[in-house]
Amino acid sequence: MPAEEGTRIMVKLDDLLHERRMTLTELADRVGLTLANLSILKTGKAKAIRFSTLEAICRELDCQPGDLLAYEGRPG
């Protein structure tokens, strides 16, 4: 199966931060990531995420991994 361009995994970090009234900078400090690395995740440019990072984000945002990530299926 050939690789397709772009990712179909959507990161919903903006929505969760807005709901929690938390800034990206505050979350970066809480989870021990640089603002630049967290920004890469937020914009959907990350190629991977460590489970330890996912766990820390879920802990700080009081959410489940499925609240943070979504799969965008193939159109029609």
C-alpha cells in the first residue's frame, strides 16, 4: 500500500486548551516540553508522540487520548 501525503491524525490540542482556559506555554511548563515541540504537536506537524508525552498531556488536561487525537477517514 503506497504512503499517502499528509497525515490523517488530527490533534485537537487547541480545543482542549481553550476549554481548560490554559495557554500552550502553561501546558509546556507543566509537562516539561519546550514550547517549540508542543507547538509542532499542536499544528499537526509532529510525526510521532511518545506515550509518556501523551500521558503527561492527558494528565494535565484531564482528558483521554481520544479527546486529543482524532482519525480523519478517507473522503467518500
